[in-house]
Amino acid sequence: MKPFLDDSFLLQSKTAETLYYDYAVNMPIIDYHSHLIPQQIADNKKFDNIAQPWLYGDHYKWRAMRSNGVDEKFCTGDASDLDKFKKWAETVPHTLRNPLFHWTHLELKRYFGVDHLLNKESAELIYKRTSFMLQSDEYRVQGLMRKMNVELVCTTDDPVDSLEYHIKIANSDCGTKVLPTWRPDKAMAVEDASLFNIYVDKLAGVTNIDISRFTLLLKALQSRHDFFASVGCKLSDHGIEDFYAAEYTDHEISKIFDKIRSGKELNADEISKFKSAMLYEFAVMDHAKGWTQQFHFGAMRNNNTRMYNKLGADIGCDSIGDYKVAVNMSKFLDKLDKTDQLTKTILYNLNPSDNEMVATMIGNFQDGKIPGKIQYGSGWWFLDQKDGMERQMNALSSLGLLSRFVGMLTDSRSFLSFPRHEYFRRILCNLLGNDIENGLIPNDVEMVGKMVEDISYNNAKEYFNF
């Protein structure tokens, strides 16, 4: 019987262990998609206790706690940090076979050297020990990243953001490079005329452009796109339910923009056309600069109206959607490819039933010039766990080139989440190690080890031009 979380954790063969310890373990981390707060990095924030970096904003944990019958005041409410941590500790034993159980104990072990299981009995001792350690300078935010060998992170930023903290970090001695990512979702969120107009007015203020026409909206966004590039941005990101690829004319889009700027709500057809136009224009901007565009699609968000009205978005009431995305995805990519304006692209599906569709779709638009130009992104959100990662890599292996995969990202709001890269690398090494052990691929550890290094680090470094 193997002990839990020992050196061979997730590694089911000696070959898998060799691949991990000889090739994966020492590779630096490039976390090219996260939701970390740049100000906390710039200020080298010190957390008062473990609840702050661990439980604040973590909707994964909130969902589990609610499912365990924990009152909302211990999730997003006004309970003390210690009481919130205790309620999380009471929940942890009930997360067996959920990735939260693995992540929780991996993070405690890697950052704080805690080997004990977190539960009701151990909660206060672990809280005191970890919170004490967090008071030292090496456990400030920048130290936490150095501890995990994090070379570079990309944050997620709105076009109106000043990027002042990215600039501050770039001019500091922070050991980790921090770059912005262009996330213009609000610039195409026309379902609510009032909220959209508030955003456009804010964009107008930032750019000093009177956005009275659609062409001026594009001009304002282009100016911000240029500014992001000047601060080192190399990626965009879009959170969408479905791909938007409706037919439209420039005249129609101008009329639709005039209508919404007058405060009138759009109908479903107008919304679809406007989103289609914006998604295309953003893609053209990205291509002109050689950026990589990312699409996270398939989430069904804000399902619980009561909780949304009380707490807002991103509080753990989202789920996997079952949208039919293949046709529109193909139309969108093909429209860009027709004029040779399809930039490097990463597609992240949330519904595992789309795995093989995405794995085959990316092969339609490879250009023979950039290795892995169109990428099948790593398991995302509900799929960034052992089974989800294995299924994603198996689909990519069977239908594409796993060797060109740009690997893992945290997609996290927590500075304690970087061991997810270790989690991914162990799963990758186990997958390949088992194949060697079973005679499915050659017993050439050096060749396969190079593949492990590439997926862990080298591919991303080259693909994003970091």
C-alpha cells in the first residue's frame, strides 16, 4: 500500500518517477493565464493568515463548503478568518476523491512543510503554524512565487485598466515577470444597455475619445490595445458561452451601436451580430501584433438568481453548459483564415463532450509555419483535475500532437495554487511512463523526457515569445 502524498504521488511506475524527477521537477513555471491581483504582487503583500490567500475569492472551496452544509457567513460572509478556516478544515475530509483534497494537502506540504491531514482536529494548529510562517518576508507574495520557481505569470486585465502595477513590477526587483492579458469581455457585453453604456463611457474617459459612433469605439479599443502591447502584453482572453459568427454588415453594426448608445435594449439577433463583429475585430487586432488569442467557452454562469442578486458573479454558482459550438467555432476561425488573419489561438472547452471536437478542430487551421499554432488548451475549471487532464491529453494525443502542447496554467486567484503545475506534470509523466511500461511507446527515456520538458516549460516559452 502506497502512502498518501509521498515522492511517488500520482506516479504509478518507476519510469514515471524517472520522467518526473529527471525531467519535469526542476523546470521553471510559466503561468500564462491567471486571475492574480497585480497590486498584491507590486506591493509584495504580506497575508495575516492562511485564510486570506486560501479562502478569499476561492469559489471552488465555497462550493464544497456549501455542499457540506456550511452557512454562507463562513464562505463569503463576515465570520472571522479563523472561523472560516475551521469550517473549511471540517469540510476537507468530505472532499475525498475531489481534486480539492489533493490540492489542499499538496499546497500545505509544498509551501509550509505540513504533512498532517487537515481536519477539524488539526485545524487550529495548522492555522497557527502557517499564519506564523506567512509573517516572514520569504512568505510575502513575491517570495511565494520564488518558492515555486515561477518565472512568469500573466494576469487578466480589462482594457480600461491603467496597468500601473504591471509597470511598477517591471521597474522593481521582483524575481517573477508579470505581464497583462487583454480581456475585453465588457466591451461586447451588450445584453444590458445600461451597463454597456457605463462601460463605454469609462472607456471614453480613459482614452479621451468621444465614443459616439461604432468606428470611434474601435478606435478607443485599438488605442488601449496598443497601450497593453507597450506594457508587454502578448495574449488576449475571452470568456464566452459560444462562438459568435453571425453574418452582418458594417452598416448594421453601426445602427446597432447607435441604438444601444441611445439607451435602448437590443433584441437577440442584434446582440448576436454585435458580438460577432466585436469578436472578429478583436481577433484582427491580435493578429496584427502577433498576440495569442485564448477562448474559454462553455460555462453556464450565474445559475442561482438569489445568490447572484446577493453576492454577484464568480461566487461558485456556475456550471458546465451544453452549447453546440462546433459550427460557429469553425465559421469564426475560417473567416479569419480566409484573409490570413488568424493569429495563434488556444481553445479551452468546459464540457468534456467537446474534447474530440476541439482536438480535431485545431487541425483544420494549422498553417505549417508555427508549430502548434492552434492549441487545444489544458483542462479548464471543472476539468483541471486528474481525470479531466488525462482525457484532454488523450484526445490531443490521439487526434493531434501532444508534443506541441503548451501545457498547464493555474487560472487561479490564489498565490498558493502554483503546485497545480506539479500536479499536472506528475499526471503527464505518469501517462507517458505507463505507456513506456506497457510497450505503447519506445523505452527511450531521453526522447520522452525531452517531450516532458517541452510540455512543462519550453513549448510555452517559445510559443508566446516570452
